[in-house]
Amino acid sequence: MADTKINGALFQFMVTEGALAITEQKEQINELNVFPVPDGDTGTNMSMTMTAAMNELAKLSEPTLAKAADTTASALLRGARGNSGVILSLLFRGMAKKLRETEAANGRDLALALREGVDTAYKAVMKPAEGTILTVSRVAAQKTVEQCQADDSLSAEQVLAAIVEHGRAALAETVHQNPVLEKAGVVDAGGFGFITILEGMLDAMRGIHKERTVEQPARAAANFEAIRDEDITFTYCTEFIAERKDKARNVGRLRAILNDIGDSLVVVEDDDIVKVHVHTDQPNKALEEGLKFGPLLTVKIENMREQHTAKVIEGTADTPKERVIVPAEKKYGFVAVAAGEGLKSLFTDLGADAVVQGGQTMNPSTDDIIRAVDSVPAEVVFVLPNNKNIIMAAEQAVHLSEEKKLVVVPTKTIPQGISAMLAVDPDAEQDTELATAMTEAASHVRSGQVTYAARDSEFDGKKIKQGEYLSLSEGRLCASGREASVLKKLVREMVSDDSAFATVIFGEGVTEDQAAEVENLLHKANKDMEISVINGGQPVYYYILSVE
């Protein structure tokens, strides 16, 4: 017999079945992503977001509807990954506002709750586009509310069935509402994911529990016990900043010498200083080479073997799950999102207090970001997402920051994040002034990437085969094919006669000789341009290029 109303226990079951349904279908949803680059795919992001809610609800025993709805909304907000995950959390947050008003929701309550969710999501999205999860949810809510107005006797199950039916029809239309989707002949991935969740929730209302396989979650932190001490190649993490008194001294020679005595090398320079990060057994030799440029302004040497031992000991204790908010010791602090040891060290050298592991293919959750913010001993913490699919999750963290003011600098790429950090003036009087300066600096950088095609695709009328090299310029597909060809086209697209600075950040699996070939391509395009080469160690992208 159909349930006429939804109480707390039923809502708990519905959300759980919705989470299981999208986890089962996540790869099918991922395949709907049109752009062929490796991505923090929609299905994966929505699945991980819903799983966060399922895990929190599992801790409740006989919750009220208000408690179940609020717990779901809170868990989704903290667990939101990617734009699709954030929008999903907003839909459920709005629904919770309505559902908490009653002990048991009837059909009309459910329809109005979804409409409230849609309103909440639309208010949070700056430029909502048609043919997305927003469209699907809006049409489904609108048509179902109209049905309830014509017949207020509909049960909650009948209303949810109507929402699914109208949502499916709206989803089918998305292929014609977005030019990119129409060319590819697919529906919107986020909309498909939302309908998949609703279908799982409808199964629950009908008393159907399908046997679904749930993947075990990834480790929350690295297993340091699995890393043997002898696996640490060099003992000392050595960082210093040298004043550049001798302007004529060759930074390239410094880089070559340090590379011979260590690894994880990052050398950043400007007219006044040289910043160095290197793992080595000869920190004294590294400092001697730095002193040839001028006085050492800062020095930090850490024994990584001792740090590893401490981590193993620390890992044997129970890790506290409560948020730990570090008291402010300074006015401004900075959190950056990046993947790869080289990029992590680079952002640290540039002044980032914390680096959240993440980026393309691994979008951090809102909770990951807020915990990093909590760890920074500052009154105002600036967050640099460095990826367009992480910006919304960072913006949601603003609402969760309790004792610290959180300011999101909407950087879409790693080069934009680097430029924003280089523009930091720690003596700025107002955080709005500093945010404006960082955003302005980021806007002047042109960014490019070289990666691979994650799937067969047809994009802009061009067939792309899985595994092919792809070059992207400002997020747009520049070329596909062989490595040398896509690199040449990317350099030609990015470099002009007015270009003054360029940076090549090479990723994991790329050798220094290969990176030097890209440097030569840039020199050929503009011989007067100053070029820096950095070992970023990032996954997914063979090269990240920036040009100013």
C-alpha cells in the first residue's frame, strides 16, 4: 500500500536508497560528460556527495522528519564535491526548510519542498544555464505543484512518482537546450544523476530495496605505515629564500646543481629573490649555492625520516573527528587547492598556509576546504580553488566558517592561483582590497594544459579517440592528436609578441628533458620572453602552461 505521508524513518530510508542508486549508476552518468578530458566527473561527485548523507543518517535512530531532513542537508553541504554536488546539496537544503515544518509530509508538502529546494539552488547560482540539473528540477517541481493544486488528495508516493515522470521529460529536453549536448546527442549528466536519486527514493517509498554494490570509501588519509623508511630517497626537506644581490648569476645553473643532489625541486625567481625547495641529503650544499646569489632571508630544514616516524606513531592513535579551529595569530592566511608534491611546495613557498589535495578528477569536498581553513592561524583566510569545478564548493564553505572570515578568490587554474599568490600584500589594510588585487592578478594570466582524452568523443565536429593527447587553452579544446603537434598548436595559440613571462609546470611521468623541449618551443615563439620551468608533479596534466 502506498505511503500517504513521509516521516523521519521513511525519509532516512529514501535518502539511503537514493545514494545507493546513484552509486550504482555513477559510471553511466560519468560517460555523459561531453568534454573528453579527465574530469571530476558528475556521477562520481554526486555519488560521493550523497554517500556523505547516507553515512550520517546511518548514525540516527528513529529520527523525526525535521532531524532526518536537516541531517541530510548538513551532510550534503559538507560532503559536496564539484558543481553538481553543490547544487544537489542546495536542492536538499531548500527541501529541509519545508520538511522541518511538519512531523509527516503529505504529497503537497513534498511538492512544495522541492520547489523551495529549486528556489534555494537558483539563488546560489550566479548565471544559471538552461539544460542542466537546475532546469530538470525546476520543471519537475513546477509541474508537480500545479498537479497538487488541481488535486490536493495525491499521496506522497503519487507526488514523487509525478516528480520523476516530469523530471524524465525535462531531462529528455536538455539535449536540445544546450548546443554542446545537442552536438553530442546526450542529455545533461547532472539532471540524469538527480533523476537517478529520485528513482531510488521512489523505490524506498514503494518498499523496494534493491541489492546494490557499494564501494568502500577511499582512505581519509595516507597509510604512513605502508611507507617504509627506506622508501624516502632524501632525508632533508630544505627551503630557503636568497636575496638576489648578484643579478647576473644564472638561476638555471642553480637549478641544475640542486637537481644533481636531490629531487622534488622547485625554484621560483623574480628580480629581487630566489625561492628554493629541494629534498636532499646535502642541505649545506644547497645553502652554499643559494648564498652565491646573496644573503639568505629565510631557511627551513626538516628531517623527513623523523617526520615519517612521527606520522606512523600519530596514525596509531584515534584521529579526532571534531573540527579543530586554530586561534588567529595574524591577519591574513591562505589555502590553495593543488595536486602534486611540487605544486604543494610551490604554493607553500608562495605563502599558502595549507594546501588541500585535489584538482581535476579529485574535487575536494566543502568539508575538506573548511577543515583546511580551520587549521590556518589567521583572522581572514583566502581560498584559491584553482579549478572551476571547485569554486562552488569553496563558496559553500563560507557559510560554515565560524571564527574566521573566509574569502574565495575564484581562480580557475593553477597559473591563476600562482599569480594571485604573487600579488599578495600582507600589509593590505582591507581584505576586500587584497581580494581585488589577487583576482585582478589572476585575470591577466593565460592558462593552457596538455592532457589526454579520457573517452572517445566527438567535440566541435572533430572525432577524438581515447588516449590521444589534448591541449586546452583557457579551458577550450585547442588540439588533439600527437604530443608534438598539440604542444606546438598550444604554444602558437597562447604566445604573442607582447608576451613577457611564461611558466612550464611539468607533471608526473614527464622528464626534465621533455620539459626543456617545451621551453624551447616557447623560446622559438618569443625569444624575449622570460621562462620558468617547475616540476609540479601533478597528475592528469602532462604540462600546465601560463603566459603573461
